[in-house]
Amino acid sequence: MPSRNEFYLPVQALSLIVRAKFRERIKKAGRLNEIPVSVWRASWNVNCQAVGDAEGSLKYLAPYVFRVAISSSRIVSVEKGRVTFSYKKKGSSRPRTREVSALEFLRLFLQHVLPWGFMKVRYYGFLSPGCRMSLAEVRARIQIAHGFAVTVPKVMPEPQPPLSCRQCGKELEGYRLILPPKRKPEKQARTG
């Protein structure tokens, strides 16, 4: 029986391929000895759900980028070791509630907590609040580093006048770029 047109690979097969490719890349980077062997023996589950076009991809990724797993307003009650919270089923606008044990609630919540050393997208790189780089400059740097064209909007901002010295008024010349020192990641408290 032929498979459907939108069918690509079984999840189990794709998971094995992704794990092998990932391991290969880690090995190439020379960091294989930093990862416990048990990681490569465990079964991986790759989410291969189709997301459609770019807009669909953004809708899928947005909750992981901009929100926490659950807001306090959605927790209805916590009584006698049970947690009741509200949610909406995918494709439905009707609010529903679910009651689980406190341990199960923590398990579900912790599936959305990033491992130590990982960072939410909105706190990293050019999306970081501390980054003062314009989107046009980000595009230009990608183009320079990887050698491919990045589409630039037709309306370009007007060029800024060169910086001048406050004392003598002459134009400043740049001759060295000093980058800020790399910060060590803050250690998170681990519960066990």
C-alpha cells in the first residue's frame, strides 16, 4: 500500500537518523567525550509534525520563544496534593480543566525547562535586550560570514553622519574593535 504524499519517514526511523547525525557532528567538533554514553543509548523522539509554510513554523515556535510553560492565572487550584489547571485543546477555543497529582504536574512543567547551559532564544544573540545591533547589520554579518545573499528591505535608513570629537570637532577614526569579555554561565540550582 503506497504512503500518503505528505508522509516522509516513520518517527522511529527519523529519530535514529537524527541521533546518529547529531552524534557525528558532536564527534567532528571534538566534544564527544563531554557527553555521557547513556545519551547515545537512550531512544530519542524527534517531532516531525509538519508545520507548513514559514508562518506556520513561527506559530509553532512562538510559545517556546516568548512564553513560560504555564502562567499562574491558569492554575485553578492546588489542594490535597492535586493540581487543577485550565487549558485549551488544540483546534478548539473551549476552555477545559485537568486535574493531576502534584508530582505529575511538576513532571509536565519540567519538560519545558531548558537544561543547564541552554538559553531561551529571546535572551540570546541579536534578540537579547542588551544587543544594540540593527536587523540590517545582522543580515549583513550573516551574508559576510556565510557568503549567501540576504534580502534587504527596499527602504534603507539614511546614513548617519560620522562621529566627531567633542573637544576638537574632527571626525573620529576607528582602528580597533574591542569585544566585551565572555561571561561564564550562571549556575542554576539543581534539585535531585
